[in-house]
Amino acid sequence: MQLTDATFAESTKTGTVLVEFWAQWCGPCHMLSPVLDEIDRERDDLTVLKINADENTATARDYQVMSLPTMLLFRDGVPIRQIVGARPKSRLLAELDDALSA
């Protein structure tokens, strides 16, 4: 699901949500996209959402997103981990599990 500045707060306020900040020109973002789609399908405890940082600059600014891709992990509306850069699925899952177990 694609977020916008207008839908971001409502979509991240409950549950565990991983948001990828991406842009059309970002090669690593396109490499990461199928990995995030797999994680979204496989994990019932996590919702994966995406927001285009070029089209939604207010949210990117509010969360100080300086590089793409950047992923923010939210628990009930509170950001609990920031992950910058593309990663293999196994490493990303390990980082997510580490953040969620804390």
C-alpha cells in the first residue's frame, strides 16, 4: 500500500508497521521492493507500507529521511527503529526481529 503525507499518521498509528521511504529514481529501492513484498506476505505480525519520498516531502522531512531507501519500523505510532539502505532478506528480518524483541 502506498502512503501519502495525508494518510501516513493514520496508517502507522496502530500495530507494527514497517514503512519504506523510496523514490522512482532509486535503484536500491527497486531491488528492495520484492523483498519487502515477500516479508509483507509472510509476516502476520507486521504490515509493510511504502511512501514515495519525492512526492511526500513533508513526511520525509518530519522523519529526517536523508537517504533512500530508508525504512522506519513503528509500534503503535512510535518509531522504534530506522534502517537505511537495501539489505538481503535474511539480514533485514534479523534486524526487524531484534527491534521487535526489545
